[in-house]
Amino acid sequence: MSTKSEISFVIKTLKKHRNEFVTPALTEISERSNDPFKVLISCILSLRTRDEITARISESLYKVADNPKGIANLPLRKLATIIRPVNYYKTKAKRIKAISKLIVEKYGGKVPNDMDVLLTFKGVGRKTANIVLVYGFNKPGLPIDTHCHRIPNRLGWVETKTPEKTEEALRAMLPKRYWIDFNDLFVQFGQNICTPRSPKCGICPLTKYCKYYRRKPLFGVHGIIKDSKWTTPHS
């Protein structure tokens, strides 16, 4: 279990370097629109889809319809055609249209800001619901994707097998003041440094508190990358 000082160091270090990387698509959409509905729809589009495609297709869709009523009224075939570059576009089109209609008919055209209600929407799981709360309503939540599951396990913060168990464990040990920034920071870090395969341990500033790194040879396959803006553990 990591101490509060270790957790604080990790969060502060990732915040210090956050501007060195591309902003995740959902963060950018949230900052541009400040619209929970767009966050919800873009999150559904993003599942199993690369960030750059999510951003591009979200923009294309919102040029045609950018609110629950507008998307609910789109013919299903037209909606599917617009979002076709995303994976599972036919299923996503059906779900997006159904959710938009539900929001119009049952919630007055406004996305609910309640986790339990969001989880009743077909196709909305805990990750998506947490993303809507964090990026749509600026409420504390812990959206756990592959990066947010992998990195806390590598650091030794948790020992879990699924994102659901990771969320449960983090809710118990991570101070709530860090929740809103957690997903954004760990997604950036996971996309650029602590990658699934061949993580760039040689330029990682968190090795001091990393269980995964301590189990690796000091000068192993990761190597040392020079001329990095990141503070290296061996410099």
C-alpha cells in the first residue's frame, strides 16, 4: 500500500508534465463544450476507438446534431453513416439514438448527474458514468480505463484483476481531492510513458515509488532515453 506522500508525489509530478502531451479527446471535448451530453455521446463513441478518431467523428456528428432532441430525430441510417469510422458503429448508433430519446422523454433533455441513473442507460457502464460525472459535471469520480487499471497496479497502489475492482480499491485509498484529475493524468501517462508494452522506464519520473520498476533490472531492456523533458531516475 502506498503512503499519502507517495500518492501526492505521483499526482504532483504528472500534473507538472501534463502539458507536454496531447490532451485526451474527452478532456478536449469537455473543455470546449462544457456539455454533459456531448461528453456522454463522445464517450460512447470512444469505446474501442482511438482518440483521434473519436475527436474527429464527434466533431462531424455535432455539426449535424449537437443536442438530445437533434440526435434522437436523426434517421438511424444517417447517424450510423456519420459515425461509421468508429468501431461497432451500428451498435453505437442504436444506443446513442435510444439514449438521446430517453433523455428527451424522461429527463427533460438534460443528462442526469446521478451515477445510479446513468447506469440504467443501456450501453453505459461504470467507466462511462464516471466520465460523465467528472468531465460533464465536474463532480468527483474515478473512470477506470485500461491505463487507469494498469498503472496503479504497476505502482503497487492496488493489486486487482479488473477495472471494477481497481475503482473499488482506489475509492478506498485515494484521497477524494485527486479524483477529478486522476483519469486525465493517468491516461496521458499511460499513452506516452507507462505504455502497455515496453514502458519507457528510462525516462519515467515515478520509478522511485514504482513496484513494477523495482522488479526489473536496473539497466535492462528499457534502456535510457536522453534529452527528455522528463526527469530521469539515473541523471
